[in-house]
Amino acid sequence: MEILTWKQEGFTARKYTVSGNNGLVGRLDFKGWTSFDADFSSERINLAFRRQGWLEHEVTISFKGEVVGMSKTSGFGKTTTTLVTGERFALESKAFGSSRALVDAAGNTVINFDPSNFGGTKGNIAIHSEIPELTKLLLVATGLYFKTLADSQAAVMVAVFTPIFLQIIR
């Protein structure tokens, strides 16, 4: 099992670094505070994540201008990613949990994303399977991207529904 770490650059920043034993592995940078378009860059691979839709999202994952994967996320948080190779992965989480796991089509955990602090600004990435280097980087970037997307959606849901809930219980 390989362990990487991810860290958000500041509590309000939308920039993340991924590091391993040998230093920096890559960076995930969102295009702006409200945008869910992002780029992942490393020595070996540069990926672009482009999202369409609001409640149900379709995200294209591109490498050198070519689509290498497509992800679909429902309004209820179920995310599946299909690579051009035909491989499929699902991002899973437990109810009210902040950990996320990428699982393959057979249900085997490939990568876990676990926050290591309460604020969720850093954490560990555990890679459970032997996978090619470029696929590993693609899955790490994809998992971190969707973990961030899910955390942001949860924050919006809390912000929207808390006042409604408070009005109901009054």
C-alpha cells in the first residue's frame, strides 16, 4: 500500500498539493472561488476537469486536449467515473462521513481519501492496488477533485437547509 498526503493551501484557498515520500506529486487548482473547473499538474501528467450542469454534473477529464474520462455525479452525491479504457470507478462515502473511497467495478477499494484534521484541510491518500503510474495519478486527481466537490456541495446544502429547518422547528 502506498500512502500520499494532500493539503489545502490555507483554509479558504481552492488549491491542493499532493505529496509522497519523494516530495511533491502534483497540484490541484480550481479556476476560482465559485468555479468547479480545475487543473491537476504533475511532472508526468496534466489533467483538466471541466464541469457542466448544476444538480447533476458531467465532468470531462482531459489530457493534452483529449478526453480520457467522463464522470457523472447525481444531486445525491453518487459519482461514477469511466475512463476511455472502459474501466469504471465509483466514489463512495459513508453517511455523514468525510472519508471517501474510489472503488472499481468489482467493488474493490482502489484508493481511500481520509482527512487528518477536523477542518478537512489535509489528509491521507491510501492506494490499495497496483496500478500503472499514469492511471494512479489520474485516479488520485479525480478522487481529490470529487472529494472537494462533495465537501463543497455538503456545505451549500447545510447553508441552504439550516434556515429552513430552523423555521420549521420554531
